[in-house]
Amino acid sequence: MNVERNKRIAAFRKVSGYLLWISMPMLIFTGLMGAIALLIFACLPTGNTTLIDVVINMTVINDPMAWLWKAKLDLTSKITCIAIAGTGLYMCTYIIFYFHGLIECFYEGDIFNKVAVNHARKAYKMNLYFAYFFYGCQLMA
């Protein structure tokens, strides 16, 4: 049984070594590209499209993201959209960060220690909150 357990741990370490090379660039890419996109969106010119118009057009139009980039939002709707997108970006980055920590624990060979379980629990909870957030935004639209 000990030999079989060591084989499984070795397999976890091997796969985790490959996943470490994926998870860290994914974390950096998500954080940087999301922050850059929010900054670009914040610098777009303001107009007179209100928050109610944004909500109505998000439900009617087939490509709401393209419309959102083209529409000239007023300051209140722009701040609201940036806050919602920033919250989603924070949640995604949080999940990827703890996923990376879990993969590091797997790579070290500590599969079910307290730190690994804590990383998995935090990533799962934030994923659950992200699902509630996403479905809440869908229900509002």
C-alpha cells in the first residue's frame, strides 16, 4: 500500500509541476489584462447613457460587451460598471491565486495537509461567491 501511495504522490508531483507553469502565467495574465482593460474603460469619453439604459441594452443586444465599449456612458454608470467588473476580476484573481497555492502544495508532495486543504477551501468558497455574483448579475439583467 505504501508503494501504491508513493506512486500516486509521484504522479501528483509530476502533473503539478506542469500545472505550475500554467497557473502562474494565468494569474499574471488575468490580473494585468483585467486591470489594463478596466483602466482603458475608465479613460473612455463620457456621454449621456444612463445606468437604466445600460441595463436595458445589456438584455436586448446580442453583443453587450461591444455595445458597452462603444456607448458613451455617464459617470455614474461608468463607475458602476467598473465596480462590477473590478469585483469579478478580484474574484477570478483570488481563485487563481489559491489554486496556484494548492498546486504548489501538491508539487511539494503534501497533498492533504492543512495548508492544501485551506487553499482548496478558500478557492472553492470564492468560486461559489463568484457563481452567486455572476447569476445575480444575470438576474438583474
